Amino acid sequence: MSLEYPEDLKYLDTHEYVRLDGEIATIGISAFAIDQLGDIVFLEVSEIGDAISRGENFGTVESVKAVEDLKAPISGTVIERNEAIIIAPEEIAEDPYGEGWLLKVRIDDPDEINDALSADEYRAQVEGE
């Protein structure tokens, strides 16, 4: 399976990604993480209006293999949740970087993302290059 690492995203070593669009960040989990987890059966994420903090848990993802905490790549306030993915978590594998996003957040400080990994850095880490 060929995994994608879109260049317009920043990644955490815990496999979450963030896409910045002005003061709005879209957060999800990478195709690599989804591939490693296998069939995802349950997602739990922060509610609209919740404050999330970089490095802190904002939810969990449960697969047939494991339950993993989701770590926030950036701090801010949740303004939108992807209810379609929460209802049908198995769909996340179809388009993790598009329709499979988890949260949209109004960010507190865009500079927080500066220490996240680029697509090339993340690819090298997960593929062991």
C-alpha cells in the first residue's frame, strides 16, 4: 500500500496532522496511523466549544487492534467536529486528508506549529529512512 504524506500538512510524531488555513486548523490522523491501526471501530473527540492544548489529549481512536489517544498538534477552541466520521469511523481510511478530518479549531498561536514535522520529515520517521 502506498501511503500519502501531503506537503501542505504538518505532522506530529504521534501521527496527528494539522492543516492551517488562516486562523483555522484542520486536525486529523495520518494514513500511516490508520494503516497501522487497522479497521477503526470508534472515535471520540472533543466537543464544539472545548479548548484543546497542544500535546494534550483531545480524544481517542479505537481499532480492532488497539485504543490510542489523540494528541492536539496545536492549541485552540473547537469550532467544528466531523460528525460523519464519528458516526461511521470506518470511513476515515477512505480519505484521511480530505473527508476524514476530525476537528476544526480556531487556533490560539500559529507559531506553535513551527516545531511539527514536515511531510518529508514525517515520511522519513515512519518509513525508517
